[in-house]
Amino acid sequence: MNIKKMMQQAQKMQEQMLKAQDELGKKTVTATAGGGKVTVVANGSGDVISIKIAPEVVDPQDVELLEELVLTGVRKAIEEGRAVAQSEMGKVTGGMGLPPGLGF
């Protein structure tokens, strides 16, 4: 196998991965919990960008419900962001996967 060609391919893949990571930071996903009472927006890099809470779920007597709705929304948004990241990175790597520690 031609080592020079292999190194060029690896460098090209690395450049494509960096570009894909940059693009993932620009893509957003929106997740809701509690029938839309909590809305969480995250990006493809896994960062939570915003959380919106409907006023009617802000009940000082039931803080646990609000906490659970926020946690559920955040988890869904992160999960959806990871799915977008895996899909986009799979396009770059041709579905061959990434070495441990480089996954998203």
C-alpha cells in the first residue's frame, strides 16, 4: 500500500472532520418536554443554547415537576444533537467509525 497516498487521505479526512465539527456547532435541534411546556435548543456539538419554560408550569409548590421537565428536555436535546453529530461525522468517515475517544 502506498504510504504517501494513505497519509494524504488521512489528512483530507482530518480536514473534513474539522469542517464537519464547525458545521455541527451551527446546526440546532429542538426538544420539548411536558407536552411543549419546556423547550430546549441545543447544537450539534452538544451545547445547550436555550431553555424556554411556559409560565403555567412554574409552581412554587411543585418545583420537582419543573426540574424533571427541564432535565427531560435537556436530555432529549443532547441526544438529538448527538444523533445529528453521528450522522454528519459518518458522512466524513464513510461509516467506518472513529477510534475510541474521538466519538461524539
